[in-house]
Amino acid sequence: MPVRLTSAAFAGSGVLFLLYPLLRPATDDAAAMASAGWVAGHAAAMAGFVLLALALLGLHQVLGDRLSLRAAVVTWLGAGLTLPYYGAEDFGLNVIAQRSLRDGTPALMELAEEFRYGPVAVTMFAAGLVLLGVGTALAAVAVWRSAALPRWSAVPLAVGFALFIPQFFGPYSLRIAHGALILAGALWPALALAVMGRRRAVPASV
């Protein structure tokens, strides 16, 4: 994976994780879940997870060490466990909410709660987010140990994913701040990789 694409994957992931809370409605009621913003916000998050996984694969190709490979593998596993829950939240709950509003049957929204807190679904979701936190932390350590990128460049991203579960329990403003943190954390390695790519593109003087 070219360095420029890895840089773009980091940057794109960060932008999408900020769009997630910005597009997603602030509430979790039927009107919110039935809205286009609900679908767009969760779709942005799903695309963000995919780009993050690709970015860490590209980072491993840049660093070439075992730790960055472990970071990529753990991140891919985390994304794989997280995405089914997000897909159901995005599309399944949207359909349930629209039907509830159309038929005037608020009791249908109980299905949303049953899904969200079902033991298998919530366990997969939580495990996936924990693995994403571990994967980005391993990536931060790999970058710290390497001489290829600035030592601190992957630390804010790791902090952002370590806080992914706690931010769900905060107010809407905290969720937006968390998205901004992930954006900043993704842009730092993206910029560092972009600089690396430009340096590699400059022919050595004779």
C-alpha cells in the first residue's frame, strides 16, 4: 500500500469519525433513529473503521516490524467485531423507527432496546471496540519505537480509541469532542506520512 494512500486512509478515517457525531442526531428516540442523519452518521463511522484498518495495514508496511503487524491484525479483528453492530444500528433500527412512527406504535421501539442490549450483540460490540483500542495502542508503541515517524504522532489516536466506549456515556457535546480528538489523532500520522512520501518522491542529488 503506497505511503500516500496510507496517509489518505488515516486522514479520511479521522474526518469520518468526526462526521459520525456531527451527522448523527443528539437523541436516541424514534424520530432520531428514523432520520437520514442517523443513517449517514453511522455509515460514516462504519467507513471510518474500514479506513482505519487499511491505514494500520499501510503503517505496518511502512514500519515493517512485528509490533505494527500485531497492531494491524488486532485492529482488523476489532473492526470485524464492531461493524455488524453498527450495521444493525444503522439500517435495522432505522427501519424499526420508521415503522413505529408510520404506524403510531411506539411499542415497536422496544425491539431497538432488545437488540442494543442483547448479550451476544453488546458483547461483540464491546469486544470489538476494546480490540480497536488495543490495536491503536500497539500502533502507537510501534511508531514510538521506530525512527520513521515522530514519536508522539500515533499517541492521540490511541487515546481517542481508548476513550471510545466511555464517550458513549457522556453528553452529546462530549461525543463531538471525542470525534474531534480522533480527527486530530488521525491527521498527525497522516501528515507525517505525507511528508515521508514527498521525501521519497524527491530524487537523490548526484
